Amino acid sequence: MNIILLGPPGAGKGTQASRLEAERGMVQLSTGDMLRAAVAAKSEVGLKAKAVMDAGDLVSDEIVTGILSERLDHDDVRKGFILDGYPRTVAQAESLERLLTQKGMALDHVIELVVDEDALIDRITGRFSCASCGTGYHERYKRPLVEGVCDVCGSREFKRRPDDNEETVRNRLAEYRAKTAPILPHYEAKGLVRRADGMAPIAEVNDAIEAILDGG
Ligand code: AP5
Ligand code: ZN
């Protein structure tokens, strides 16, 4: 099963993709994570992408499609993948179609997480993650079980993303509206789009996605 999780910044794409990875053995393909790894490694791609990401703009289609294409060549994606953060433009949706055809793969569903934009600033500015294993948390909606200690690896160090401030989030939302939302009609025309209420609690959103994957 190969799916796209689509939704604005803070809709819960990463949260749900990690759960599907843990529960179903699917592979999460987050272009945001790939780009952040390139920035951390100070690679050529990372050096080009850093300022663009910090401003909340979109990195060029060529760069992002290049890193995704390489990732799709790894054998593990054959277990089924969850695209999280790609495609983000009509050109990327077209490139994805070509890439999947070349590699003998296809999409099963495009799941749109439908959210109320007003809630997203609060979700994103309250977000933090474990500096050691990357597990995501939120100041109000998903605190560690033991205060100050990561549930998964026990680390006491946490970090925040540099693009998670209100000004940048507003720009990311504007980019989503202008460049990413227009890809929905492309997938609607193919009958691939399903919707889940992204405002429900995390576990309920997960159940709704699982029901779609199970053919409900
Ligand atoms: P990327 O990393 O993809 O960020 P994004 O799309 O802005 O998405 P987020 O990670 O902010 O949100 P999410 O939907 O994953 O939410 P999460 O699950 O964390 O991209 C970053 C940048 O990289 C872009 O701005 C761009 O520059 C570049 N980039 C990446 N891909 C690109 C591409 N294809 N083309 C061009 N440029 C690209 O949830 C948010 C918070 O809310 C968490 O704290 C979570 O605990 C909480 N939460 C989640 N669900 C719920 C719920 N149901 N109820 C309550 N709280 C919830
Ligand atoms: Zn951890």
C-alpha cells in the first residue's frame, strides 16, 4: 500500500506517518526530514536549502524531487510507503507520477487531513522533539509520560525546529494554500482522494486512516 498524506503544516502528517510506520511496517518518506538531515550534514543540498526552509518558502522542485527519487530506489519502500510533505506543487505531482511509473510502483490513496487553520499555529509553536531519537511531542497535546524524559529513549534533551515560529508558520500556510492545495483536483480526477478529520484526537485520526487502508 502506497499513500500520500496531504495537509497544511501542523495537520499531523508526521505524527500519523510515524504511527503507520510503527503499526504497519510502512516506510515514512518525509522530504522535510530528508532536507533537515541534509542541512545538519552541511551537504551541497543542505547549504542551498537552509535559508529557504528557515523563511518557510518551498525548496526548488529539482532539489526535492532529486532526493526523493534516490530514496525511492531503496528496497525497503517496496513494503509500502507514506509520502509526508511531497508532492507540494503541481510540478512535483507530475514528477512523482513519472518516477513511480519508471520504478514500477503506484499510489493507492491520497489522504487529506482536514484541519481548521486557526489551530495550526498553536500546534506548531507548541511542538518539540527528542534531540536524541526524534520522537515528536507537544506542550499540551502530547507531553512525555514522565516530565522532561523522552518516552522512547529516556533522553532529557529536547529541541525545536527553527521554522516553528509564528511568522514563518504563517508563510508556510500561505505557501500551502497557493502551491500545494491546487494539487488536490489532480488526484480527485483520478479518484484517489480520501479525507480524515485532522481535528480529532491523534488516536482517532489514526483509526480513521487505518479504516481507509483496510478498505473502509
Ligand atoms: P515539513 O517538514 O514537511 O513541514 P510541514 O509540511 O510544514 O509540516 P509539519 O512537519 O510542520 O507538520 P505535520 O503535518 O507533519 O504536523 P505534526 O505531525 O508534526 O517541511 C518543512 C520545510 O521543508 C518546508 O517549509 C519547505 O521549506 C521544505 N520542504 C519539505 N518538503 C518539501 C517539498 N516537497 N517541496 C519543497 N520544499 C519542501 O504535528 C504538529 C504538532 O501537532 C505536533 O506537536 C503534534 O504532536 C500535534 N498534533 C498532531 N496531530 C494532532 C491532533 N490530532 N490533535 C492535537 N495535536 C496534534
Ligand atoms: Zn527519545
